[in-house]
Amino acid sequence: MTKEELISKIAKEAEVTKVQANKAMSVFFDGVTSSLKKGKKVSFVGFGTFSLARRKARTGRNPQTGAPLHIAASKVPKFKAGKHLKDAVK
């Protein structure tokens, strides 16, 4: 499902315009993003939890030359599915 398909589904199910559905999606994404930037988890009971994971610095290899290169430490978003979501897709 694409973002556009989801916006259409939200508009139809919630009986709102696509513009309003798109605005709601944007606010949702911005809320999740800003919470993760602050280091906070975002939990939806039964659906899942968005959180940050830390990756340590490490040495990698350039796939073209094989030369070693340094990969800096970073923070990456992760998602852990909740029980209801896991059960729904079984």
C-alpha cells in the first residue's frame, strides 16, 4: 500500500476529504518523527512501538575496491510490532 492509497482509504473510511486525510497523515508522521528526535518512544497498544536503536561505530568495506572504511555511530528508527498486529497477519 502506498501513502496515496492509504490517504484515499482514510478519506473514504473517515468520510473526510483527501486533503484533510493527507493533513492528518502529515501531522501523524511529524509527531512520530519529533518524538523520536527527542529520544522518546511512540507506542500504540496492540499495534506496535516506534523507538530508536543505537548502532556502534564499525569498520566496513568499500564493495567496489574492498578498501576498509570507517562507519560512524548512528541512531536509527526501529519498529516492534504489537500482539494484535502480529496476530492479524498470521
